[in-house]
Amino acid sequence: MKLKGSILLLEDDANLGFILAEHLEMNGFTVRHCANGADGLAAVRRSSASLCLVDVMMPKKDGFTFVRELRQFDQHVPVIFLTAKSLKEDRIEGLRLGADDYITKPFSMEELLLRINAVLKRTQPEPKPKAVQPEYRIGALTFNVARSTLHGSGPKPIKLTTKESELLAMLCSHRNETVDRGQILSAIWNSDSHYAARSMDVYVSKLRKYLKKESSVSIVNIHGKGYKLLVDP
């Protein structure tokens, strides 16, 4: 499972910064890009980040100075240094300042994503799934989880497949809350591959068809985050 979150990217090379931000956003992260350490400090003071991706050589404030000042008011946000330098002294200085990892340019996006997710997995606790109830009321419908059935005004209940039932139960247990795409994929598909993501979208469409007659109920897509089962009181 790939953990998602907000990344503060500090990179003074405009082209590289654009490429990194684009790839990270394609992989589900929210990215704020700053071209120097001074702007980066102002950005993280305004709004915290899940992780800081910091180039060492930058104008105004270099990466080491940025992290040194960051740690004066935030001891916990993880930091990964990006640098063209491979000197042992630089790696030691970065780690001494509290960096969680260090990657030397040039690097592949695959390697960067693996390192980001490894750091986030170490530093972010896994959310505990909410307990699933045996039965849910969804508008005028009754969803029996154990039997995987939806009962409404019709003479016969709608029989759900295993994945349909698991997905609906997960959405019901987080009623009116956004459920992260990655959390759904991990819990039900055991994969975050492109194929699994497309399959999940298909199952969401199927559930929408079952619920379409209920005007007080809808499954909405929260862009870049996940899905939310909206149920009016």
C-alpha cells in the first residue's frame, strides 16, 4: 500500500521541480513546490506537510539551513534530502540534522517513491479500520453485511458480490467521511496496482446503480483522495 499525504518539495531547478511534482501528484500526493529554503519555511509554517523533500543546494537558504530552522518548531515532520553531492560529510550532516533519508541525483522516480513510502510507513501510524456493523440503514434500504443483501421496497433483495459487499460495508462504516483510495485497495484488493484501481472504480459504479433510486444517498468521488458515502439525515 502506498501511503498518501502532502509533500513540501524544495527544488530550485524549475524543470526538475515540475517533473517531480507532476510524478508525485500522479501517484496520489499533494505537492507544494518552493524554489528556495526561505519560501519553504514560510510554506511549512502556514500549513504542515506529511514529508519534506529538500534539495541541499538552493538560494536564500540551503537545504541544511532549512532543516536546521524547521527543527526549531517541528521536530517530527520527516525529511528526505535530494542532492548532487555524494560526499560522506554531507550525508552525515543531513542525518545529524534529523533527516530520515538521503538520495543522490540522478535518481529514478521509482526509487524516490519507494523511499518516500518507506519513510511515511515508518513515521505515520496505520489508521485503524472502523468496526463493521452487522446491518446498516442507507436511506430506505437495509444492507445486511453477513448476507451481502440490500433490502428495499422491491419484492426481492439485491444480492451483492463479495467485493461489492466489502466495499459498501467499508463506505458505510465511514458514513459521510472520505475513505482513502489506498486504504480501500489495501483492505479489499490487497494491491494498489493500476488494474486494481480500475477494478475498484468499476465496483463503485455498480454500487451507485444499486443506490440511484435513493435521493438521500450518493457515493461521491473526492478528487485525489478517495470516496465518500453521503447519507442525508
